[in-house]
Amino acid sequence: MSADKPTPDYKATVFLPKTDFPMRGDLPKKEPAILDAWVKEDLYGKLRKASKGKEKFVLHDGPPYANGNIHIGHALNKILKDVINRSQQMLGKDAHYVPGWDCHGLPIEWMIEEQYRKAGKNKDEVEINEFRRQCRDFAAKWIDVQREEFKRLGVAGDWDHPYTTMAYPAEAQIAREIGKFLMNGCLFRGSKPVMWSVVEKTALAEAEVEYHDHVSNTIWVKFPIQKGPEGLKGAAIVIWTTTPWTIPGNRAIAFGKDIDYVGLEVTAVGEGAHVKAGDKLVVAKDLKAAFEEKAAITGSTEFWSGQGAALAGSVTRHPFHGSGYDFEVRPYAGDFVSTEAGTGFVHIAPGHGADDYELGLANGIEVPQTVGADGAYYDHVPLFAGKRVMNQYGKKGDADDSVIAALTERGMLVASGKITHSYPHSWRSKAPIIFRNTPQWFISMEKNDLRKTALAEIDKTRFVPAAGKTRLYSMIENRPDWCISRQRAWGVPIAVFVNKKTQEPLRDQKVVDRIVEAFMKEGADAWYSSDASRFLGNDYNPDDYEQIKDIVDVWFDSGSTHAFVLEEATRADPSWDMTSPADLYLEGSDQHRGWFHSSLLESVGTRGKAPYKGVLTHGFTLDEQGRKMSKSLGNVIAPQKVMEQYGADILRLWVVSTDYADDQRIGNEILKHSAEAYRRLRNTFRYILGALDGWSEAERISPAEMPELDRWALHRLSELDKVVRAGIDGYEFHDLFIELHNFCAVDLSAFYFDIRKDALYCDRPDSVRRRATRTVLYEVFSCLTAWLAPILCFTAEEAWRARPWKEGEDSVHLRVMPTLPTNWADAALAEKWDKVRDIRRVVTGALELARAEKKIGASLQAKPKVYLSAERQAQLKGLDLAEIAITSHIALLSEPAPAGAFTQNDVAGVAVVVELASGEKCDRCWQVLPEVGEHKAHPTLCHRCADAVDSGKVGAA
């Protein structure tokens, strides 16, 4: 180049990436705008029209409760549902999603009562339908709040037509479902011990109970033997209990028929002992030492031994015999008796426990009424009338102390103490509960083979994870009759009439139909505002019937949703296009005892089949240390805050990056990792979009025309396509995400993009290599935007709309997963390139070392000598290792490698010595080549770059 001519600037001739898709996501600002665009374009409506007539996929939404802002567990649940629905939709199915809400029940009623309490008002003085209206308004307010919060997560659904359990058609259908159990004989009124909240004055379902540590009084009590095996005359069976207040309700004793028992005659006692020398006591042999320590017995002799079966037919006296408890107390065998603690004997109060009740039922034992709804003994209870087990605030009453004092006074107390143990509490009031015998409405588990049929349906159901089947099966297998009545006001009433003389419920389908018709028009309020004659008609005298005012358990409400959401004949909204049974029910693992459980029993009891084909459960969300989130610990992660800081797509990425089957963890550090993973995926989109600037279908070439590296990339897409489809089918999004993330970070960014950058930037636009690369990038973009759209619903949409070509659907979510040509799969080629990548790894390792030692700057300054075995030479046949390793030149040698050559232990037959490349640096591609300077018009360019510049096509692509 002459001195008077400046050196040309070839920068404008290089095909640098160009795109409007920004590197910075700025999701908190962009996502709301995308949501607005979807609404304006009626994207959900377009999806429904496009899906008409296609195979349906129905994920029936388990209704969240409408009483507060959503929390991180809600976000996990709804995002997982959305990822599944969007995935199924993009597989070409019709995934119509109808979100719903649970609206009735105690939590809302409790909140309204709290408002009354703060104002000094009495809820019972308010007209019931006015109170119910306030509950309805409260629920409606929170439905609106939660709806917007769920939509902000990117959850697609029929938000304009959700289902609610308080909608009139829903309440009518719930009443119809109750009527079905009434008519088929499963519904009955009985008196059984139920979990009772003294604070809330209602029975509770198992799903409404949580367990916390609680300090209870413990007592060891004598039951003197009146009749028993030879040798036990004058002895007493000793029971142990953690509920002294249940002793007035005792009617029997349980023993283990195979447990070894001993009779002890006390010979010496320690300080504070309640027993005395000469007392004869019967306890389990394995618990003798622990018992004597508790009872302060320092000396004893064994005068009798035998197994529990020997005690059958014995008779004992109640410890309060002579004070109104003058009845026989008989011992019976009980499978639940163990020698883990106590004495090996269990005192049986049939009105205060499930095992007690069942044993009493099996042996014809009376079930006494001892404790009222307010936690106090009834007036008819001898010695203890009016004493309280618990007060209205959930605090311990005086019942325990009174019972212990009475036992001590009569010489029946052997020992007492305290124990801290796991005890049931109401999850609303957080107060301990009690078991008490009350008249309630039940659905029989045995009538019409409800239990048997439900278990058979579980066997037909797909569970993800599989362990869920065992859990639900065991719950159904062992559960008692379903108590569905609650003594509250806000809910669907158990709309039943009972004959006052016979105490039998009225079973008349015409009456049921009139009730349902009224509820359809006016909601369940009609039950409280109408005369009984409206429902009974002219066939019955209202004076002869009791109108039941109990409401139905809210789990029955939600368990009936399949009937008014999925089924065409009784669908609450005709716009819903669903089928029954649902393909999937998806909730937290606690719903084995909740919604999965009640839905199964309700559907089996009325239709003989499960309402679902599949059940998927996820774990609970904990903080980064694995602790439960609580305000007191200050470790609550609110989804609203996460979206304000990071955006919803980061939350969505967190959901799929966790193994949802187990408990998940979330916190600031974990969210930072999710944000980093997101940036890698976003940068992949950005790079591809930039590299495809000006793309035209005329550039496309067939796989047969492509170099091996590009055909390898298509093979990887074919492999991932199988992974994606298998992941969607198995709901395994954790593994699917890892595969896609690694493909972007490792296969693309660190390998394919790295190698093909030179061809993209510097080759002629009509070169086979560059056209092949651009064709591959087009297909990669097509696949990745579809595969990631269900997960990164906002970012995939943003990337799709930023593509430089405008053919295809306007929204990525209107697409279906690309169907890839079968000839892209090439297992032999993939196997070869696994070995080529091993060779490359050794070369790049040597280059990194040379760079660290300042021998070279960039890899293009190097000309490595690569010593290869014959096998390795064959693996590189037809390939340019310099191109693959991104060096200016490479010498391939078959001779033995010199000492000190760079090797890697896990790659045999490859050694590298790094030397500097000879020649000059090309001003355009930066390769160092001897040919630079040979071209007269472009003396600072290599032959390839000079040809590209002279072609006149640079900058045209």
C-alpha cells in the first residue's frame, strides 16, 4: 500500500450481528405491556378458535381460597399448571383452562366475624343472609385481586369466565350432589366423635387440621378388676392417657392380645408415690421398668403373667365407681395397642377418639355425650358438670385438674406428669382441638361399596410422582365415614329434611329438584329465606319435618367442581369446553387428604368413577435454608416482590429449574442463579436474531449440502425434540429445562456459535458454509422459541416478534411444536463428533495454558502442532481442525509427541504443542496467515476475505 493511500477500513464489510432485541430483559416493564397486547389481540380467544375440534387436554384447576394475596406456593402451583397447559396446547391439543376459586367456609366467615368482634357486635344478631352477603362480597373482592396477580404471572386461561363455588349454578349443583348421596342411601345422620374446634364451634375435616407441639397432662389410672383370670383378684389394670378430661367418657379398656403382661405387687415406694405397698397392678411386661420409675415404685414382685388374650371376658370398675359411674368397664382386644409408651392398656372413651369409637362400635358399647360444643361438660355428667376442657379462646380449662383431683381423692391415681407431643390444632385459629361425640351428617364409606370402588379407581389413575398412589390409597383404605356437616353459616346448606318422629331423612327426588331449582335462581340463600313449604310442596306437612341448617364441608364443595365445570349437562358456564374425567388434577402433596381425596369420593359416590385420569403433586416452598416461610422469621418471599425486581419469567424459570416433586427452596441467591440462567437463554435468542439479520428463505440449503458440523447441530435438535416431547408427556420439566439450558450454554454458545462465528462474519453471503450456518440458526430459533414458550412465555413472545422475517403466526403461542424431519437424526455422525469435541478440548486446553503463560494473546495467533494416534487421525477425516479449534492453522502429526506436550488424561491419543502462527494478521478476519499480502488490491486481507470484499455482496445479507 503506497504511503499516500490510507489503509482501508474493512469493518463495514464484516457481517456483524444486528437486532433490535435488547440484551437487557427489563422484564418488570416489558411483561405488563405484553400482557396488554395479548388482551387487545384476544390471544386466548384465537387459541380457542384455532384449537376447535382438536384432541382435548383438560387440566382441572384446584380452587385456591379467596381470602388474601397470593403467596409463593400459589405462584409455583399456577405456573406449573400454565407450563403444562401451554406445552399441551403447543403439541397441537385443545388445552382450555378454566381457573376457579373456593369461596365458602370458615376462613372467610372468621374474617367477617372478626370485623364484628372489633366493632363490639354479635354476629348472631345479624340476619343470616345479610351475614352471608358480606361473606360473598369479601370473597368477590379477593377473587378480583388474585385474578390480576395470577394473570401477572403469565398464566393463560379463561379469566373472564372463571368458576367459583359461590356462583348460583355451582351452589345448585353442590346441592344436587348432596341430593344424590341422599337418594342413594349413602348420606346419614349419626353420632360420632369428630375433630371439634371449641374456638370456631364447628367440626373440622382432617385437611383443616395441622399438628404442633403441645404440652398435655399425663395420668396413670387404676381400673380395679372385678372379674378376671385366676390370680388377679384384688389387682387393678393401669391405663395411661394424655387426655385426663376423657376419663368421665370411659366405657372400656383396650389391650393387645399378643402383648405380654405382668401383675406387680408393690413392696416399696419412693417419695411422692400415690401407690402403696400391697397394691397389685397389671401392666405390659416391656413397659414395667419405665412404669415403676414414673410411679415411684422402688420394689415389687411379679405375681402373675400372661398374654393379653387371657384378659378377654374380664370386668373392671370405673375409677369413679359409686359417684354416678356404676357400670362395668370391660377390656377388649385392640389392634392399635402398642408397647411404645404408657402401660400397654388404652382407656377407651368412644365419644372422644376414632379408634375408641370403632372398638366401641364393634363391641356394642355406649357412646356417651359428655362434652358440649363450648368445650364444657354437659350438666348430666356426674362430678364434673360445667367444668371446661377448653375455653372459647382455645386456652386450657379446669377439666383436667378436676379429674386428676377426683382420681387422687379416690385413690385411683397411680402417677401424673406432663408430655410435649404433636397434637392437632385448627389451621385457622391455631388453637388445639378436641374429639367429641356430636350428631353430624356422614357419607358412608361402605354403603354402595364407596371405599372398594374408590380404591379400584385409584388403581386406574396415573400418579406423578408414583408414590402419590400409595399415599392416597392408604388414606381411603383406612378412613372412617366422611363427616360432611359444619355448624356454620357461610356455605351451601345440607339441604335435607328430617322426619321429626322417625328421625329419618326425607328421600324424595321431587323435593331435591325443587331445592336445586331455587338455588339456581337465588343461590343457596334461598334455603334460609324461604318457607319449608316451598321445597316440600303439597305432599308433606312442614310441621312434621326438621329443616337442616348445617352447611356442607367445603371439601365437598371443591370435591364437586368436576360436576359443574367439566360435565356438559351440568356445566355452570356454557362457554367452557371441557370433558370429564379430567386428564389431570395438579396440587400440592397435602391435597392427598384434601381435594384429590374429596373429589374422588364425591365422584365415585355419585358416578362410580374418578373425576381424573391423572394426579400430579408438588412439594412445599421453603427458604434457602430449608425452613418453612413465616413472617416471624422474616423469610417470606412474595411473588409480587420477585416480579417487581426480576419479572415473572424469572419466577417461571425457577419453577421449572426445581424438582417440583420434592419441597423447593427459594431466596435471593437462588433467584440470582435463575436470573443468570435466564440471561444465558436470552443472550442465545439475541445472538441468533442478530446473526439472522436479513434472512431470506432463498438462503436455505438442505442438510445433504451442509458441512458435518451443521448437520451435527440439526442432529442435536432432533435429539432435543425427543427430550422435549418426553418431558411434556411425563410432566418432567426439571430435566427438560436442564437439557435446553445446557444446549444453549454448551452446545451452542461454547461450541457451535464459537466455531461458526468466523463463517457468519467473514464468509461471502452465498458461501455454502455461511448459508448452512444461517439455515441451522433459523431452525434452532424456530425450535427454541417453541420449546421455551411454555416456560418463558414473555421472553419467547418478545423474541418471536423481534424476528427479522414476518412469515408465520403473529404470536409464538399460536404455534405448535415444530415437526422435525427424520433425516436430521444421525447417530453415527453424533458419535464421531463426540470424539472430535474431545480432540478439540485438548487443543483448547493447550491454547488456554499458552495464553495464561503469555505465549499468545488470541487463539488465532497460534499454530498448534497436534500429535494424533492413527485412530484419532481417522476421526478427523474430512475436517479442518484449525476451524474447529479456532486457530489460524494446525499441523496434524502422526509421530510420537515430544516430552512436555500438553495432554489430558481422559483423552488418549492426543498431544499438543502450541507455536505461533506464521504470516500476517488479516485486517478483516484476524487470522494470521502467510497468504496475507499476496492480494494486490487488498494486501492486508487473506484470500477468502479479499474474495468476499470483491464479490460486491458484503453487507447485503
